[in-house]
Amino acid sequence: ALNSVASLIHDNPDKAEKMVLLLAKFFRYSTNAKSQYYSSLSDELEMVKTYLEVEKVRFEDRLSYEIQVENSQLLHLQIPQFLIQPIVENAIKHSISKISTQGKIKILIQEENKQLLIEIGDNGVPFPENFQVGYGLRSTQEKLRLLGGKDARMEIENGDFKKIKLFLNI
């Protein structure tokens, strides 16, 4: 992101300023966290929106996103901090950035079988057949195991619009 700002300073100062302000908001969130382990789903989604807006400055019309929360009561739930953003970052870095058409990220939050389901999907490059989780997904799995409750888990669905589903106890 900082390299993107540096390249924009001379070519498009207004975009560079917008990106710096968004990054400042993102960093404030990460340094002002009240708890080092949990935050509200609402706060997490606000941080993810800020991150996606930074990436929209970078990718312009090549990136769109949608965040859908089926029940606003879910926004008050406490979830492990920085659970969603690393998956969104992976989707942009390893998938959306590799396509020439418009990339789309969709985040769906709902209750399913008395669990919180956080589904992050994208239309970028599908996972390879011999896909193995890297650091980002592995750390998310570990965070779920430690902080998400006894039935917390992650599921991966491949396809044209691949999805990573996170299940947490409510």
C-alpha cells in the first residue's frame, strides 16, 4: 500500500491523499484495539471496509465488493480480532490481482445451525488442484481453533466463485 501511495504522489495527488487517510484509519484500528483477542463483528467489518477501500484506490474499477449481514443483531457478537481481513487480503493478492476482468469480493454474514457463518468469496483465480494452505489461512485456522469455540472451523469451496467459510460458536 505504501508503494502504491508513493507512485500516486506525482501522478494523482488526490488519490494518494485518499489512500493515506484510509491507511491512517486502518492503522488506528489496529493500534487502538480494546482487546488483543476479540472485537465486535461490526468493528471487524468496518476495518475490512477500510482495507477494501484502500485496495479500490489501487485497483480502481477492477475491484468491487459487497458485504451482506443477514441479521443486524449479529454485528454485536465478539469474534477473534483480525479474522476476516487476512482472508480478504489473500483473495486480492492471490486471486483478484491475477485477473484482467473486474474482481468481486463478497462477504456474507449469517447464522447457520446456531453458529456464526462468515463467508468470504471471490471470482478470481480458482484454487489449484493441489492447493495447500499458506501462512494466512493457516494462521486463521489456528485462531479459530484457539478463540472460536469448540466447533469452530474453516471450509474451502473451489470454483468460479470460490469461498472460504468460517464457522464460530455463538
